[in-house]
Amino acid sequence: MFDDHLTHWEEDVLKEIGNIGAAHAATSLSRLLGERIDMEVPSARLLDFSEIAEEVGEDHLYVATFLEFGGDVKGSFVWLTEPFSARQLLWALFQDRTLSGSDEESSNAFSELELSALQEIGNILAGSYLSALADLTGLSLYPRVPGIVFDMGMAVVTYGLLEAGHYGEHAVVIDAHLTSRDARYGGRFFLLPDPHSFRVLYHALGVYANGRDE
Amino acid sequence: MDVMSDVIKVGIADLASARHPGRLRTAGLGSCVGVALYDRRKKIGGLAHIMLPDSRQARGPIKLAKYADTAIPELVRQMEALGALRHDVVAKLAGGAQMFEHVSSDALKIGERNVEAVRAVLHLIGIPIVAEAVGGRVGRTVELDLEDGMYYVRTAQSEAQKL
């Protein structure tokens, strides 16, 4: 749990969690958009804090939804969307340029109303992801109230690392990329379980029974 | 900001010190605090990207650069090793934001707690804070210019502010 590596079993289980969670969230997004959304095979990695900048860009800006969850498993869920993609989402959902901005230049700012609409989408996606995870594991997971910002991805993802920060300088990151067929939409989910939640997850999915002698 | 000049990057829960010329840079400060220390006479500076307030809360091996109470003394030690004199050193702070309203109580105030811890440690070791850009709801990227001690603080929506 606090080791500096993941066993193959652990990695496989966490990838499967990412796969099922992100696939459900992608389906929700696809329904909202009325468009097919493709998902790359998610990765599950131990990421050193020093690698976060490379992962999300030093001060790259995203429309970022952040949500904590509690219950049997605790942690954070992050949805990062490029500003261009966020515009596309608003346009696809509301068919209204007044909400999605009339020109490209306005993509460097989002109104409260726009962010609130995107936050609601983020809430739906997080709900899909986490309920799929709850169904898979038989564990309870309660999403908390989401927050949204248009800001540096790194500043947002760091919130999800605080708990892991008490134990060491790395965190398990379950990461899934989504794109629409026409590449108008691109985004990314991060699931960041708290360090003490891994044992619960692994037990629920029978990893220790098969994989690692304790 | 000039990318051609010598820039030393400081990551999350990391620190660095150096003498002029060049710059120290850390990106994506949210609740974390970027503490810049500078000795104007010797032109020696240090930058820490502090993540958590108190090393006594650690539940594992302590990385000095991660906590306010350990990072600042370590930064001062490194700068003194380069020739800085403590009574010539001043501090500038940036970060410690609260980006989300609805995160749980512990995480809710982490930005504010980080800033408070940094101020307390600096006070304790007698280093004055001469400028701050802390709090609010914004992420920040900072650069300390080792030539003059200027601290450039940039947010998503604004040009660099000069501290």
C-alpha cells in the first residue's frame, strides 16, 4: 500500500477500475453529446510528484472539475478538459453561441454560467465513473460537491495528492484519455484514491487472495 | 519571462538555491506556497514549493522540502552554505490559494494553513516577509530573478505581477 511500486496484479486491478469507470463516464458523455467518444486504455501508475508537471503541463490551463469522494474508498476525481473542448461541449449541449462564446478569442475566459454548466457535466461524469466503480467492487462511494475552475491543471491535481503527501512523494494515478471521433473533444479523467483506500479496493477485488502474500 | 536565461525548475515538494545570474522557477502553485528567499548583497536566492504545513503530521519518511517547518530552515542552510548571511535575507511569498469552495474540511483550509505555517517559521527564524501574493482562488506560477530578487507571480488570467 505504501510501497514504491505496484505489483502486476495491483496494476491490473487498478487499470480495470479505470477502464470500467472511465468507460461508463465516456458513455455518459457520448449520450450528452450525441456523438461517439473513444477511450484509450487507461493507465495505472505510481507517479512521483516531480512528474506531475510533465503529465499535465507546467502551467497549462484546463477547465478542471475536482470532486472528492468518501465512503469505503476515499479519494479525488479530476476531469481535465482543454478550453477548446469545453467550448465544444457547451456548444453541443446548448446549441447556443451566447453561452458557448461567439468567437475563438473568448476561449481564454469562461463566464460563471458556462463554468456552472460544465461543472454539472463534470458531476454527471464523476457520478458515472464512481457508480461503476461501486458496482464493480460492491463498495460504497459517495461523491461530494464538485468544484470547477479554469486554471492550471497542476494546481488542481495537487489537491488530489495532499493525502498521499503525508506518506511519501508519489501517488497512484489512474488516468484515462477520451477523444471524440472528429477530435473536437478531448479530455482526461484522473482517479486519485487516498493511500489507505488501496487495501480496501484490492480486498474487494480479491487481489491479495490471488496475487500477493502478506 | 525569458526562457533563454538560466532557469532552475523547482517541482512540487522540492527546493533549490543558487547564486546569480539566473532564475528559480516553480509552476502550478494552488494550495502550495512558493517561498522565495533572497540575500540582496550576495545575490543568492532560494525557492521552495511547500505542500504541507507541518512535518509532525508525516506518516512516513520526511522530505524536508515538502513541509513549511522543514523546508525553510533547509533553504536557509543551503543559502548560507553558498555564502548568504541570514540577517540580509528577506522572504517573498506566493500561493496558498483555496481553489475550491466545497472540498472537505482538511483540504479546505490547506492553502491558508500553509501560508500561516510559512509566516510562523519565518518569524521564528527572524526573516522578514517583504511581499506577498497569497490566498484567493487562483493558481500561480512564480520566478525569482537572482539578479535583483524580483519575484514574478503569474496567474491564469493575468500578466506577471512583480513583487
